[in-house]
Amino acid sequence: MKTNIVLIGFMGAGKTEVGRLLAEKRGYNFVDLDYIAEIRESMTINEIFKQKGETYFRDIENKILKDFKKNKDNILSSLKNFIPITLASSKSGNLIINGEDKRWVISTGGGMPVYKNNMEMLKILGYVLYLKAGAKTIYRRIRSEKNRPVLGESGFSEKDIKNILEERENVYKKADMIIYTDGLSQQGVAEEIDIFVSNL
Ligand code: S3P
């Protein structure tokens, strides 16, 4: 099956790093949609939340996806609506262009699939893989981070993560495939997906 790969899952599930590794392995292009939102708004995600609010951020996510969907067969042209890119300049960690005709690994923000009709659009864009990690694993990975607007500024507990995860799980599990990542390294997850994709 010739398709793009879309990675969804909670914050800290490893979507960006796994996406990057997978793209590297397969020679695909890679884009992190949080990064596109930041470029589009010329602000960090944190600043967008603080200055414009979450509803505004969710609108941006939805607009980016709509544009991607419209240009499903030429995502690069869609990206050019948001960023002035050249093939050569695009080797940063959040955007890797290996060629105009390459397939894409698309990494999403943790909340993206659960708002509006985003999940539907993600499925049109590619094969959707849910990188599933338990609350314990996620908490261990992100507990020291302060730049997690959805989890509040005054710190968060494993229970907070568990609660949001439970709310979102119903949507996440509509993915085409679930990859269980607890106990695996990001390299290990990328390898597993690589094998899986080779057989698609
Ligand atoms: C969010 C996750 C973040 C980012 C924003 C909101 C969420 O992305 O989009 O802070 O609602 O879970 P990552 O999952 O890439 O950290």
C-alpha cells in the first residue's frame, strides 16, 4: 500500500522522535504539525495558548489539516503555504524533506485527533498509527517539563495524565493500528513500525 504514515498519541508518547527515526529509515519526508503551527503563528505553542487561548490553537490545527488534506497528493505544496521552504534547507529536526515524490511521516500534536473532524482528516492523509503509552510511562517522560499548556502551569500528577488519557483514548483507538510502546526505546518503536510498514 502506498501511503503516508500518521503518528498520533498522547504528549510524551514519542511521536516526533519516532517519526523522525522512521522517516530516516525509510527515506520518507517528515513533518511535525506542532512545528507548522508555530511557524504559521510565529509563536511557540506555549505562547499561542497564553496569548490566544486553546480554542484558537485548535482552530489552527484544524486549518493546517484541512490544507494538508486538500493537497493530500502534494503535501510539500501545502507546506509551502505555511513556510518558505527549499528542499535543501529542510533538514531541521521538525521537517525533513528527502524528495518531492516521497511519502510522508506526519507527527501530530497530542490533542489534534480529538478535536473537530481531525481524526477523519488524518485517516484520509495516511495510515494512522496510535503510539500508545501508559500514564506511568508518560508521566516519567514529561514530569520535569514546564511547557505543557494542556497540563497547566502549576505542575501535574500522574493522575492528571491518566484522566486526560482516558478521555482521549476512545478517539486514539480509532487509529488504523495501535503500537504499544511501554518498555520500548524510540528506536525500537521505529523499527517495529518500519517492519510493519514494509508489509503494508
Ligand atoms: C497538546 C500536545 C502538544 C501540543 C499542545 C497540545 C495536547 O503536542 O500540540 O501542547 O493537547 O495534548 P505533543 O503531543 O507533540 O507534545
